[in-house]
Amino acid sequence: MIKKIKVEVFGIKNQAAGSGCSCSGGCGPTVTMGEMYDTFVDFMSKSTLKDNLDIKFIDVFMDDFVDNYQYVIDAMNKGLGLPLTAVNGDLKFYGGLAGEMMFDQLNDLA
């Protein structure tokens, strides 16, 4: 049996990623972390890795978040932007979810 790669995405489902817009004009529609996650899951479900992944979204406002994910809190305190993505318990990505880039790194683990 193939061991699954555990992918945990930490964020706030209904909030946009990053700290806000720095442009002087009006900003267009923003994508929420939940929408980014859904797009990422859809991309991975169509990839050759689909059967090797265990993907989960974890809301940083969960009651048990503080007790179980100190390494994520430490990363947030260092200024790394949400969403944060851990692969097999190690933080690998922050500030967004780029399916193709993540696929390449996850594929190396498969």
C-alpha cells in the first residue's frame, strides 16, 4: 500500500489571502482562501497524484488549533502570510496555493 502524502492548508476560509491591496486604484474581486483551496483540490484531483494525497483545510480559528499546531502559530508570528501549507507536517508554502508548483514538489515525494 502506498503511503499518502498529508497536505494541510491553514487559513481562514472566507478571507482573502495576504494583508490587503497596495494599489492606489480600486481592487477587483479577491479570491478567498476557501476558493483557493477548492481550486487546489480540484487541480490535484485531476492529477496523477490524486490517489496519493490526503488534503485537508484547517481553520486557524478552530478551538483546538492552538493546542495542535504550534509550528504554524510560530510561522504566523514570523509574518508568513496565510494560507500556510504543510506537507507531512513540514511547512512548505505560504501566501497562496499554486497547484502546478505544489504538484512538482509533491510529485517528488510520491
